[in-house]
Amino acid sequence: MSQYHSGDLLNRMDNDVASVSSSVLGWLPDLVTRLVQFLGALGIILYYDPTLAGLALPQRAGDPGGVPHPHGPDAPIQPAGPGRSALR
């Protein structure tokens, strides 16, 4: 520590504090703005169509929004043939 002058250390610390504080003060208002926008949009969707809001918000990671497959998750894919649709 004796190899640095006290003014150099204070200057570095002041610059670091200024950098961190400007960074935090930059993203905090943006976070609040985006949170209010999200909650407002969610409220509007819930007001007009709660089912659509439930489909748009997945319940857990990997869940496609709680929409069950009509034939179950493990249903085999049937090949298309005469008189059959390519859909399950």
C-alpha cells in the first residue's frame, strides 16, 4: 500500500463508486418502468380474456403454457394414408 499515493487510491475509489452508482441508477428506473408495463399489459389481458392470459404465461420451465396435447403427451404419430389426415 505504501507504493501508492493516498490521492491515487482516493481517486480510484471515487471513480469506482461513481461507476457503480451510475450503473445502478441507470437500470433501476428502467426496471420499474418495464415492471409497470408488464403488470399493466397482464391486467388488460386478464380483463379481456383470462384464458388467453393463462395460456400466455407458462406455469413452469419447459411447460408449453399448460396446453395439453389432444391425444396425450406420449401418443404415437399415425402415418398419413388414404382417408387419413397427416395430423394426429
